[in-house]
Amino acid sequence: MNSFNSQYTMDHLFLREGTDYTKIPLTDIHYIQADGNYAYIQTNDKRFAVKRSLSTIAEELESTDFVRASRGLLVNFSQVNRISFADGVIELNDHQLKMGKAYHADIKSRMPRL
């Protein structure tokens, strides 16, 4: 582990668009979805393809805002509007995404509720 990472808190990523890299704050990422050898990072207005596994991305993201919602889905919990355990759905803005039952307990543990 290099000393740069240990002294630095990650609050953004640089995502590749063609030959350029765009700085994306982690707070702008809604979810990251696995698809074969790629992961797709969905932001407010763009979708970025990254040739990385979801588990590798989850390990590298130091933010506690990201939670696994299914085997192939990592969601930014700060972007979640509604959760239905009965329907197995997690809603982020205009996206409704399926949750895996195995991940319900972890999601519930992150929910401050009355």
C-alpha cells in the first residue's frame, strides 16, 4: 500500500471517456452494475463502462455510502429514496433496481428508522 492512499480520503473517481478522464464526485454516482467483465457506473446524467469486477470496485471504494444490493449491484445509499423489502426493490431517483434477499439484512442495518 503506498503512502498516498493511506493519507488520502477518496471522494471522487476519474472515469474514462474516450481518451479523456472526467472527475466524478462519489456523491454523483447512483449505482454500479456488473455486466460480464464490465461494470457500469451510473451518474446523474451519464453511464460509464469500466473493465473491472464489482467486487474489486467495492473493495477500492473507501466510501461507506456504497452498499451491495444484489450480487451484481452496488448502490450509493445516500441516493436511495425508497426501499420495498416485500417487492425486493430499491429506488434511486427514477431507477427501480432489484435487491437480492441475501442483502436485505445489511441494507436494513444501514437504515436509520423509527
